[in-house]
Amino acid sequence: MNEIAAKALFMAQMPALFSLAKIRGWEVHGAAYPTVDVTFTAAERRPLRVHMHAPDWDDTPPGITLLLPSGEPHPPDKLPTQGMFNHSAHNVTGKPFICSPGSQEYHTHTSHAADLWSNYREKSAFTLPGILTQIWNGWLIAPIT
Amino acid sequence: MSNQPKPKPNHLLVAIITTSGPFPEKDFEEVPINQHLEVMLKKAAKALGITDTTGWLAKHGLTVLDPSKSYQDLGLTGEISIDFGPPASGGGNE
């Protein structure tokens, strides 16, 4: 993807992201190409910071890093225990990862490499706010640990 | 709470929150309590240019709502925001 086109596609989705952040109480640390960086917070739930890096949007999905609110790497054993949060070391990044379509780590994982991003990228659920919404929903329904 | 006037009798105020933003863009839409939720979901998707809502869930808080039911049947009154978007998915630990 041409960088100018990638940036235009990326930035076109930021108004919706800011709107959702305001409604849902997400703390936005950054939302400028090529990075989206937000923290989810809710009563009695451990905050989760999600860092998305999408320099080639939307030819490739965002790389997603799970962080503590401070910006430090999230300890795997403290991550939510919900299906999309994979606590094991990813075969490329060596870090815990989002094991769900729309995350670069999912599509490059040895178990899912055949499930191509092109199967999803045109769907309305797989915009940047859409991918973030899916992670937020997973975080919200995970048992409180 | 919004600054919108209270709804008429047998009506409520509804906002649909999607991955493309809220509908209506500001405040709420006044709808009859016997209207089915799916009417507003379709209206929101159309207004926001969302072409594919397959598998999406409508939720009020953490409660998943049946779009084929009316607000009255769902026990919803007053001023409500409904999240309409893709659910969490994924494989988990391997």
C-alpha cells in the first residue's frame, strides 16, 4: 500500500474511534498514523492498554501489542482469560498476542496462516475501530481475575 | 444524560453506538416503545454506511438484546445507548 493512501485510509477512521473512545471511556494515548494506542478501563476490571501499529493499512492488519497502562509489556499471566487473548509466546514476536482475525499476529501465526486477512478486510467489523471494539468486547466479557 | 427533552408517553430515547460512530450523531432518537430494536439497528447501519453487520450483537451494558423484540419487551425505557458491533472471537491459548 502506498504510504499516502494508507495514511488517508487510517485517518479517515479516527473520528469514529474518538467518538467511541468518548462514549466508552477509553483513554486515548495516541491516534495518529500509523499508531492507535488506547487504554480500556472499567470498574473492578484490570485496565488493558492496546497498541496498534498499522503502517500498511489496510493491505495488512495492524500489529497489536498488549500493554499495562504505564506502557510496559503486559505480563502474560495477568491477561484476561478469554479466547482471543493468547498467553503463549507468538512464533514471530515472542509475546502474548490477540489470537483473532484482524490482528497481524493471528494471520502470521503458524496455526492460522491459511486464514488470510483478505477474507476480512472488506468487512465492516474490521475497520480499526471495529478491531478495537472486538478486543474491548473480549476484555469486557473475560472473567475477572 | 442528554439535554434532550423527555420522550412523549409510550416513547423512549435511543442511540446506537457502532464501529463507525453513534447514530444519531448527537443526542438520541425518539422511538415508540413497541417498535422492534432491529428498525433502529438497520437505520443506523444505513446512515453510517455499514454494509455488513453479519454476526454483530446489540448490547445494553453487558446484556445481549434480541433485535426482533420491542423495547417494551426488552424492558428498556427512558434514555438508552445500545452498542451494536462485532463480538469478541478468537482461538485463545494453544
